[in-house]
Amino acid sequence: MIKITELEKYYRTEEVQTIALNKLSFEVKQGEFVAVMGPSGCGKSTLLNILGLLDDPDGGSFIFNGIEVAGFNERKRANLRKHNIGFVFQSFNLIDELTVFENVELPLIYTGVRPADRKARVHEVLEKMQIMHRRKHFPQQLSGGQQQRVAVARAVVNNPKLILADEPTGNLDSSNGNEVMDLLTELNEAGTTIIMVTHSEHDAKFSHRIIRMLDGEKVTENILVNA
Amino acid sequence: MIRNYFKMAWRNLWKKKGYSALNIFGLVIGITTASLILLWVEDEVNFDKDIVDKNLVHYVPTNQKYDGEWRTFYSTPGPLAAALKEEIPEISKAARLFTTNFMFASGDQGLNQLGAFADADIFDIYGLHFLEGSAKKAFKNKNGMVLSQKTAALLFGKHQQALGQIVQINKTENYLVTGVVKDLPENSTFQFKWLAPFERFTAGKEWTQGYENNFADTFVKLTPGADFETVNEKVKQILPTKTEDYDTHAILHAANDWHLRSDFKDGKIVGGRIEYVQLFSLIAIIILIIACINFMNLATARSEKRANEVGVRKTLGSGKRQLIYQFLAEAFLTSILAAVLSVALLKLILPLFNNLIDKQLTLGIDEPVHFLSLLGITIICGIFAGLYPAFYLSSFKPVDVLKGSRRQAGSSGFIRKGLVVTQFVVSIVFIICTIIVYQQVQHVKNRDLGMDKENLIELPVNGEIIKNFDPLQQTLTASGMVKSVGLTNSHALSGGNNGSGLKWKGGTNTEEILVSYRYVNSHFMKTTGITFKEGSGFNTAVENDSLNTIITESFAKLMGEGSAIGKRIDRWGDIYTVIGVVNDYLYGDMYANSDPVMFFNSPSEAQYMYIKTNPEYATTEILDKLKATLTIYNPGFPFEYSFLDDDFNARFKSEQLMGNLSQIFAFLAILISCLGLFGLSAYTAEQRRKEIGVRKVLGSSVPGIISLLSKDFIRLVLIAIILAVPLAWWFMDNWLQSFAYRISINWWVFAFAGLAAIFIALLTVSFQAIKAAIANPVKSLRTE
């Protein structure tokens, strides 16, 4: 599903050029659950941004679903993104002015789904995430765990092929964190590909494979048998 | 989707109530001010709109050359109208008018009504609507009279009952009501309460028959399709062929120009009220712009807060366009709310505004023009205020905002500062203009009139006043309340009667000099406070002065070296001897220098009576005495009077209006700018919370923090002062050039305006600065 080859990304300030990704290559197959680990500043988030089509690589190749997307412009990337990729962030990134229902509905609006279908789809997902009773609440009225469940619901509402999760349990206590990890596992078992950036060895154990990074390069790749 | 945009917008407004209130309040002021100005402009532009075929209707003034300069006068010789109609095929109708006051017998007091003797063509020229009778028959009877609907109702209870009734005028003449016409609206240049056949006025008056005397207003109507320039050229040719005087010709003044373009210079239209209309329209736009600037500034200043939302939405698949719509929806919603509140506010303050500008404007929001204009303003405000923030905010890259990296404040910060500077430039210019306009009006009002306008009551001369003048005067002066009573043929402050063609020894081209004539009684100078420089006043016995004259100082100078006393002036064959010279006094154009004056002892021609009162008595007491005395000596005529100083003040209506309005605009501009500054300083303080906390922990004092936060804003105001000063100077210098008698601009006005702006800005900003400075640093650092 994803194949990156010698991917490069630099950050430039007036005087210094920092290498964020240094000729990084790996492949993710359909239905895999991959964890990316490494110390702060190793390039994990940069990688996730490029995989999520939010950012452009400076070199190398990125094939998504068999299409080379490395040279895509903003509009093409946005179009591909909204139909294929769901995001889960550490800080949830829910929109404070929208209710739970409306937050989850948002990706469907942007992909042009009709209102009646939207309502059914959102309800279905909210039921699944067990936050249906909270659908009229605003994000500030929810606990951290509930907020992240809403965020996951929003990420999956469009049935994306790929979910990118950036430290999804980073702002949660352990029981809420485990709930979220269980949700992601369920989604993966239902066929969704997941790439998750994490600092937590505990969370990483939920995945099939751990890619460890340092200074923009891949250091090791462990395959976990009993994930 | 649109519903969604507005729902989001509403929640955003509701969540940030303080910020929204600042924005909406600013826009309410902007929209309300602009609406008031537009209502006024509409009224000005619609003047005389009730004239049917307005495009074809013209007034005929005359241009006359004196001392090499063309001057324009609103009066024409009696036979001109008929000649125009007869000799110029493109002129289909022509009518003369002579305006005067009639006292209608009505109850004990009588009723004074201004009207005109007119030719019957006036009905068609003006397109007057006959409610009773008809245009065709109204003047068939030489004693016929057409009344306005209101006057007919005043005299006969209902206008339907007026037709066929006899009305008595000035207790001496009778007229038969042959028609009643619909009243002309308030905003008509030409107003009348009655019309009577012109022949009735000219009958027995030989002087009205020739081309020597200008006394009538002439109106014409052109045939459809006639070319203005061609006809105007033909009109110009007429008078010289009749009089062989090539220094006088008639011209056309289109009805469309009567109200707004009526200032003539060198025989041509140079402007008029249109300048105020244009100026105020511009001000309406400027006030709206500075209100919109608040929205732009606060919206972009808040961008830090909104960036995350933009990032999330883009990540979830929103395109730039959808985000632009989202932010525009917020601007529109703000603008719509502001418009609704403006309508409520307008209802409240329109009566006050009407009072100020002396008009009867109505809001009429159900009129399509008004509703659409308000809608237009609302939409333009929404687009103007929302477009820049929408483009700015929607351009954020999700990867930057979600990563939490700071966006570069460079361009938006610069634009924001530029916009604040713009607001303050406008405010400072308004402050400067307000002061200078006020100074100029005061300057002219305090000008030495050459007359003493205090304690001077003015009354029209009518009925038996002239006949009973001696006992009337004696009764009044004997009471001790009145010092003296003067008579004159023209209003003391008006241009009045004038002419040229005089000859005297010692002057050059004396025939070209325009001189005003005043027919007065022997007490006129004493009553009005005009003082003698040489010689003596008129004799109480009129016949002793039949060939004597008193002249003003400027006239005496024109007569050459030495004393003017005893010199002779040939006035169209009559030789007058100068027996006195009085000081020059101001009349006509209050901003210019008045023409020389020649006085004649001829009280029988008086139209006005001036009464110098004794200030030791209360005004009410004096008026009671006057009324009682007039009831005896002029029974049956209404008691009407005015005070000369009120008449004087009324002559500065336009300037006073401009002064009052610019005061209001200055206040509003500053208020709106300060609202914006207040909001902006609040956001700056919030943005710099951490910095302030760190500085305080490191030992900065509260005043140190306050100056840190205020400094940047004050710098912007200083830049605004630098830009505003030359702009205001240029603008005011131009304005002052239109007055012959004017102030010179003082440097301290600019200094004062600058200091006032700094002070007001400081006051606004320091509130937020102090709040931020005294906050506990532990709090701000902990939340980071």
C-alpha cells in the first residue's frame, strides 16, 4: 500500500540546514499495523506528515496505492487525503466550536456526502465508539479519553484505507490509553492499515511491526509475532 | 453547507462575546453614520424632483460685467420671458415671477403668506397639479388667484371649499380663487403659497415694461430634444439685441443644477452644495472603512487562536475555498447583526439628526431604495471586512500549525499596523478639520459688521405702518423700551437693490461700478449703529433731502482725494449732493467685501422696520409693548418679527452644519479607532503573556511592562500624525481659499490634534497594558 524509497526532507533556516529524513526507505502492506518509534527529533512526525500528504518530500519516491505522489500539488494531495487517510492526534485537535456529532461529520461534508447519509454514518460510528450519548456535547465537556474516541471516530468515519496516529495516547491516562489502543486494534482487524508514531513501548506492542528511527534514518525493524 | 457556515460563525461570535461586541459596535457606528449621511445626500440630490420634465426646465439668470468681472444675478427685465419664447423656437414655455408677501384677511390677525405674481406658463413649466380648477382657466380672470393646498385649507377649512371664494389681500385688494394646486414638497427650490397673474402686478407700473430694470425671475421650458448649449447660446444673444448693452446677457440655469450647482464665478457655474454632498459621501465611505478595519485587524490578530482549527479542517479535507467561505460567513454575520442594530439605532437618533441638519428625513426602511442601500452597505462591509482575514487565515499550512511552529507574523503584522495608522490618520484629520472649521465660522461671526446687530428687532413694513409711522415711533420711544426706529427698503444684511451707470468727477470708469441703493429714514443710521465719518444725517423733513445722499467710506474713496462732502453724483440724470459719509458695513456675502452704498432719504419705500431696544428691559416686555402698539397703528396685520443677530447666525447655516457634522465625525472616527485599538491591545497582551511573565520573574517593574506594551501602539499613532498633518493642511487650505475673509491656519492646531490622538490612544492601550502588567506571572507561566 505504501512504498517509500530514499525519502528525504530538509529543514532550512537562514544559516543551517537540518536533515529530518535521510534516504528513508520502507514498505507498508495493506492491513498492517506499524509502530514508528524513536527519540524526539528523529523525524517521526515529519515522516507522518509526508505519509499523511500534509507535507512534501524534498527527494525520493513515495508510492501510495500504486501511484507516485511525491510531486503532487496541494490540491491533488488534499483530494487524495480526504478520501483515503484518517488522522488521530496526540492533542485530539477537535474543533471546540463544533459538537461531537459535527466534529465527526466534518470529513463527510468535505467529501460531499449527502446530509441523510452523513447522519446515518456518523451515528453508526458514534455507536461503535460508544459515545452516541455524548453527540450533542462540545469537546470541552468531555474527558480526555472521550475526546480521543471522538477523534478516532472522526478519523474512521470516511472508511479510510489508512489511519495515521501521532502519539494517540500521549495525553491520556493508562486506562483511557488502553481503550484507545483497543479501538485501533479493532479497526486494524477490520482491515484498516494503521501507522502509529509513539514513545510508548507498551502501545507499540499492539502493532505488527516496529520501525525504530534515529536522526532521520531507519535503525531497526522488529516484527512482533504475538501482537 | 451555507447553513453550516453561518452556524459555525454564530458559535464563534457567541464564544468570543467581548471581541464580537467590539466588532459589531464598531460596525453599528459605521453603518449608522453612513446611513444618516446617505439619507441627507438622497434628500439633497432629490431636490426639485417633483418638477415634471425636470430636464427641460431652466431658470434664467443674467450675467453682468462690472469692473471687468462677470457677476451673476437672479433677476431679469420684464419683457425677456416673452422675447425668449417668441424668438427661440426651442423654448416652448416662458414665465416671469415676482415673489412677495401677501397678508390674507383671516380672523383678527390676518395671515402672511409668501407667493408670487406669475405668468400662466408657470403651471406647465412646473407641472403643477391642480386639485381644484385648471391651469387653462386659472388666470383667464385677471383677478384670479391660485392657492396652495395648505393655504386654501388654512383660509377655508378644507381646500375643496376654496374655489370661487373671494380673498382680501393687504386689506385693500380682492382676488377670486380660481384654482388650488398640490403643495410642492419641502425640498423644492421654488416655494409659494399663492400665485396671481403677473399683469396684475405690472398694471400701471411703467418701469416693469422696458429692459432697463431687472426685477423678475424668469423660467423657461425647452422643447424635448433641444440641445442645451445651442439654446443657451441663443439665450445669450437676446438681451444685447434689445439694449445694445453687450455687458449684460441672460443664460440658462438647468433645474437639475438649481440646488447643488448654484455658485457662479465669472458668469459660469463653479460649484455649490454639490461640494458638501461629495465631501459627506466620501466621509460616509471613510467611516465605514475604518469600522471594517477593526474587523480585519481583530480577525487577523486572533489568527493564532484560529490557526489550529484551520489546520484540522485542512487535514480533514477542507479546501481553501471552503475555509474562505467559512471566514466570510463570520464577517457577513457580524455585518448583518450590525445592520439590524443600526436600523434600531437610526430610529432613535434620526430625530436628533434632523434637528441638527434642519430637515425632515425619514428612515423608510420599507422603501426599496433604502432597503437595498442598507443591504448593499451590509454586503460591502461583509466582503470588505472579511476578505483579507479570510484569505490570510485560509492560507495557513496544516503541517505548520499542527506542528505548533509559529507562523510568520511578518506580512499580517505589517498590514495590521498599516490599517491602525490609516484609522488614526483619518481621526487626526477630522480633529484638525473640526478645529479649523470652528475657527473660521467664529472668525466671520466676530467680524466687525460695521453695524450693531445686538438688541435690534426687525419687522416687515405693511399695512398702515408708513402712514402711522410718526405716532408709532413716538409711542415706542416714549415708553423708554425703544431707543430709535429705522426704516429701509432692504433687509440690513441682504444684497438688495443695486445698479450702475453713475457719474462723478474724480473717478475713472465710474459707470461700471456697481453701487447698492438704500432708501431709508433719517433714523436708520442711528438705529443700526452705522456711524458718520463726516458730514451729517438726513433731515426728518424728507423733502429737504430730495437731492441729497449719504455714501459709505469705500464710495467716498472712489470719489478721489479730499472730503466727499459737497461732491455731486449724477444718477441717471439726477444730480445728488453728498451730505454725509458713513462707515462701510457688511451685507450680502458675509465672507466677501460689500459694494459701496448710496443712501436716499425716502422712507415711503420702506419694506423693513428696525427697532433698537433698550437692554434694560426684558425682551418679552418689549415684545408685548411692540405688539400692543402695532395693534393700534397697524390693525389686522399679524405681528411678525425677528432678531437681527438670529438672522445673522442663520447666514452661516452651511458652515455651521459642516462644523457640527465634522465634530460628530471626528468623535465617531476616534471612537471606532479606539475600539479597534482596544481589541488589538488586548490580543497583544494575551499573546505576550508568557513574555510578560518571564520579564516579571526576571525583575521588570509594572511601569516597565506598561511602557513595553504601549510603546508599539504609540509609535503607530506618531506615524499617523506625520501623515495626517500635511493631508489636513492641504485639505483645509483648499477649503479656506473659497472665502475672501478667512483665518490663517495655526501650527498649534496640528500640535493639539496630535497630542489629543496620543493621549486618547494611550488611555485606550494602557487599560490592557496595566491589566497584563499586574497579572500574577506564576499563572501565565503555568499555563504555557
